[in-house]
Amino acid sequence: MSIEFIDNSPGLSDVPGFRVGASACDIRNKANGRLDLALVVADQPCAAAGVFTTNDVKAAPVRLCQRLLASGGSVRGIVGNSGNANACTSVQGDADAAETARLAAAALGAPSDVFLVCSTGRIGELLPMAKVAAGVAEAAGRLSRVSAEGRRAAEAILTSDTRPKTCTARFVQGGRTVTVSGIAKGAGMIEPNMATMLAFVCTDAEAAPAFLKEALRTASDDSFNCVSVDGDMSTNDTVLLLASGASGVKVGPEGNPAATALFREALGRVCFALAEKIVGDGEKITKVVSVEVEGARSRADAEKIARAIGNSLLVKSSWFGEDPNWGRLADAAGYARTGLDEAKLDIHYGDVPAVLAGRPLPENKPSWKEVVKAARFTVRIGLGLGDARFRLLASDLTDGYVNYNKSE
Amino acid sequence: MSIEFIDNSPGLSDVPGFRVGASACDIRNKANGRLDLALVVADQPCAAAGVFTTNDVKAAPVRLCQRLLASGGSVRGIVGNSGNANACTSVQGDADAAETARLAAAALGAPSDVFLVCSTGRIGELLPMAKVAAGVAEAAGRLSRVSAEGRRAAEAILTSDTRPKTCTARFVQGGRTVTVSGIAKGAGMIEPNMATMLAFVCTDAEAAPAFLKEALRTASDDSFNCVSVDGDMSTNDTVLLLASGASGVKVGPEGNPAATALFREALGRVCFALAEKIVGDGEKITKVVSVEVEGARSRADAEKIARAIGNSLLVKSSWFGEDPNWGRLADAAGYARTGLDEAKLDIHYGDVPAVLAGRPLPENKPSWKEVVKAARFTVRIGLGLGDARFRLLASDLTDGYVNYNKSE
């Protein structure tokens, strides 16, 4: 009755009812043989749901996915590419996204089937469609449930990531095994409500699109929406969830309640692990800091403060320098303007108090200086105003980030 | 009938009715002889107004100033120090700010007089009051209208600034000359609604506190509140305006309308010039970029987009790299979430269009690449939705900034 969790699994090839394939079609025009196109195909049309960027500027593939899922939520699979975001590409971008979906369906000999499309990479350039066509054909020819192909698919969607991001969760219900598996890419433009991050999650549970949508929204709020690398939200952020039903275990309002609870837990574990991997592999970061705000009047207030801290250039620079400058934390907490009371403010590094009820405790400095030397540590902000809390996983800001992003 | 503007003037010593003095009292405890305390004294109690940080966490001197000005707006002068912000210093901080004001009044032999206090520097440490007492006494002994002393006062309030920031505007009305002069410090934590920035503006116009407050608020909205270096708003931001009345020219509702209009113009010029100097001297910056958003439904929408762009790490890094990556501008404009219409979006670098009505114009890239090579340039975002606009002066983000702020 518990979840088995496999970190760094082969990814989507773990899930019965799906096959995956990847190809190198040189979308970056660098002739370096890098994998850049992934195809995920259900054995038959299946239920699907998505969560998308809330940016006013949405890439063409995001618009395509939103349109398709609004009209019912049954799809055949996903085509994902790296190297080009197909964003800010006007009407030609929409045509290219639609053509990519059509190519995938045609390659399977099922021209009426519906494919979701996801792109990530540079904004404002047209997709090289002849290359995409060749890539889709090659990936379709490789479709399988072989672990090596699952790993290739996880690699194909990466951009400035330094490593693939995969995991799998399984549970047994009534003698049947249910699998939830995901792959993701992150690195730059990571922030609120997702950034240039893509995550594809597949399961063999059986579920209606409406339940998948609600479950994915909940899991995303507690995972992808609680990480920040640079505060930039992208035009392409997408999390997709596809359910093949191949396990024969039904989840959701019409399913078994125990199975449904285990499914939610498995989905939550997979999404959180992928989100952690995204922030841990942020561009040129050296620290992952868990910013935990508690004692707030509302979760919204706690979130505002956590994001103000996690996105402050001065705070992030001081984390890079391992300088436990709590004054910058207090300053950022204050400019979130939630109405905090300085006389009730507690600040801890790990378990070491730096400020209690507004009073600095400089005598503890040697202890908290030790805390910030770790690659992962926690800062805790206590507001003393209520019971609400929010946790944000944030990274430091390094000279390496700036130099890496000087040009693209 | 026009304004004479003197850039890099001696500063507050230019204004009849005021004397200034500065001292080096080693608040930083570095024994380096650096000027760190400035005293501005009116010949007699005068009208005053202030605009302050909206951070929930306000430094003790900010609380003191707000309390004093709320109770009438007549003061004798200002004590300003650098090296210590007297922020997050609990009740002892309030006592120290009050004691600083008392010391200044006592040094003038007028113990009932009211002094405003401003501090800037590191957060969370107590002011070294014995040193402050010595510094106030020394500065009081030097009070004069000598230009060299004005320049010393402008220097004494600096922190990581690389140069003093001063200017003076004058106009003649009915044969009488009116002077408006200001000094400022900026550098780090510069953003919305002011950051660790201090600005002291003095005039010999005659005006009631209520008018000064309204005029200063208007001038600040169009100057100090339109610059951004790092998006961090400090606990100490303060702009003060003192009016000695020594010119005999009355401005405001009871004053001469022509003189009042000239006064507003002079005040606006002084505030804008100081704000420009602040962003131009941001920590380790190499570019000053004027982000001009137009065609918005409201000024608030235009401001949201300008700030999203001006505070985006990816945008700022690309400015540093002289990489005219307009995709990052579009992305940031979109995540301001004002409801922009991508199909109406125009983006210009200087006068060169990069995107018109949502269509990229890659053929213009050689021209816009030239634009971003300059130390100062403009990016213009046209929304095509209305008539409102907002202009933000922003800086780039450099590896130097990160390394400078790694520790303090």
C-alpha cells in the first residue's frame, strides 16, 4: 500500500501503454549530433491534461496544446523539441506547430490522431520544418519501451540543463501495478507558475481528463510552482499528463478511493522530484536554498515574501558568497509589503536563530555561518501573525549565470 | 522666466538660508578617514516634507522622520550618516536615532529644535553612538555656505557610489532668485519607490509643508520612482525637501502661480537629474537603458511591463553582453500579465524596429546590434492598446555586481 520511488529512472519508457523515441535532427543548426526531438506515443488515444505558462506571450505550441485539451482531452501523444521555442513567431509559428503535430500523426499512419506539441529554446526564430519532419520520422521509427530510448527522450528535451531529469513512482492496488513516470527540462527562465520548463508525465492509471487536470494542477502548485532560479517566467512552460489506462486501475471520482489517494501521492512525488531537479540544475548555480516562510496571515502573503527573498539579487548574491546577511532577508521580506511586524520577526538559518522577535543575535553568527556553507540549506522566516506558510526552492545568483546569459 | 540648471554643483551650500558641514567619525570602524556624517542646518526652523520607502521593514531614522513630519513639518535640519543603516535594530535603534537628532540640536544650542535623521549602510548593527556624537560636534563646528563644505556633505552620505551626486536649479521671479539644490546617494538596492537611496533637496522658496509634500511626491514619482538597478527596495529610502523661505518668493496655493510653476519645474529637474545619476552610478553597471513602454491601456500596465523588463535577470544580462535579444523583452513583457496582445506588439531598439505587429524583422538585426553597443540606449515597447506610457531608467547586470555583492 505504499509508493515505490525510483529516482533517475529511464523515464517514460517505464509506463505500460506508451512507447517513446528520440532523434537528432539538428534544429540548432550546429551539426553536432545532439538529440533534439522526442516523441511519446500512446498505444491508442488516451486521456490528457496540461498546465501552462500564464505569460501573456504564449508560444505557438502552448496555444496549440491549450486548444486541443480544451476540446476534450483525448490525445495520441506528444512531440517535444529543444533548440527552438517557436515563440513570438506569429502566424507562421502556429502553422509550424500544427504541421509538427500532423507529421507525428502521419508517421503513425493515423492522420486523424491528435498530438500535443512542446518546444523550448530560443525565442523569435522559425522552426526549420524540413529538419523537424526528418526528426519526427526518425523518432517514430525508433518507438519502443526500451529503457535506453526512454533515456534518449529525456535527453532530447534538454537545453542548458547539465543532466537529464527523470523519475518513476509505482504502487500496487488490488494486485495490479500502477506506474507514474516523468521527464523534465529546466535551467533558465525558471520561476513562478513555471518557466522555460517542460515536464511530461505519463501513467497507466485509467482516468478522465477532468480528474487528470485537477490532480495535475494540485501537484504542480506544490512542486513546479514552488521553485525559482531567476524569476523569469517563460513563454513555453508546459506540464503534460497522459494516462493510458493500461493498468486497468481506475482513479478519480469513479475510481477506487485508495487507488486515487495513492495516485495523487505518486503524481505529487514525481512532480516534486522533477521540480527539485530543475532548481538543482539551474544555470551555473552553486546553492539550493529552501526559503520557508511561516506564521503568515495567509498562504498568499507567505508566498509573496518567499518570492521576494528568492528573487532578490542581493540575497541571491550573498548566498553565492556564503555570506549570511540576514539584513537582506529582512529587507526583501519587508518590500513584499504584506504588513509584517518587525517586532515579531524571527529569522533562522537551519536551526540557528539570527533574529528573534526583531532582535538580532550576533553571538550566533559563527553557527549560522557554518549553515550557509552547505550546498543545500534552509532559511526560515517566522512572522508570528498566523498559521499560513509557503516553501520556495530557490537558487543563488553567480557571476557564471551572468556571463552565461550575456548572449545566446 | 526660465530655469538655469547647474549640474555637479556644490550642492546644498548653494541655497540661501542653509549651512552645511561634514565630518569623518569612523562609523565604518575602518579608521580610513572617510567622510561619513553630514549636517544640514536652516538658519531658523523651516518647512519640510519627505517621501519614504514603502517597505514594511522601515529603519529607525525613517520612522523618526515620518513621525516628526506628521506632527507639522517644521524642522531645523538634517543629520545624515553613511556606513550604518540603523535598520532592524529594534528599540535601541529608535533610541539611537532620537539621540542623534538631540545631539544636533544641542550642538546648535537650540535643544528644542527638531532634526530629521537619515542613515544608510549595513542593516542590523547598532550605531556607534560615541562616534556619532563626535561627528555631529565636528560637523556643527564646520557649518558654512562654503562650496567646499557643500561638496564634503555630498560625499559624506555615499556608500558604494563611485562619485558624489549634486545639482542646482535657479530661476528669477519678480527680480528675486530662487534656488533649488539637491544631493543624493544610491548604488545598491535601487528600485521601485526608492531603494537605499537618500536625497536631500533644499530651497530658499517660501512654502507651506502641505504644498512641499505634494510637490515632492509628484517630482519623486517622475524621477526616483522611475529608476531601477537591482529591483531591491531598501528599508531606508528617503527624499527630504526643506524650504528656508530666504528668497522671499512664496510658492504654492497662496503663492504666485508663475513662481509656483517654475518651482515645480526646478524641483522636477533636480529630482530627475539626481535619479539619473543614481542609476548611472549603479553598482558595477556598464549600461543605462531607458525602457519606454507606450500604447498601454493604463500607466499602471505600462509600469508593470517596464519593471518586468528592467528587473529581468535574463534581459539585464543580455544588455551587459550587448546581445539585443528581443525575445527576452517580449517574454518579460508577457509575464507582467497586463493582457498584452502579441499580434500588436512593437519592439524598437532606439529607432530601429525589431518586431512590428508581432512579426520579427531579423533583417534589421545588424542595425539594432549597433544601438546596444552604446553605454546608453533606449528600448521601446509599443502595445497598441491605448495611450498610456511609462519610462523606466534601468541598468544592466554584470558579473561585477554579483561578485561585489557576494559579501559585505
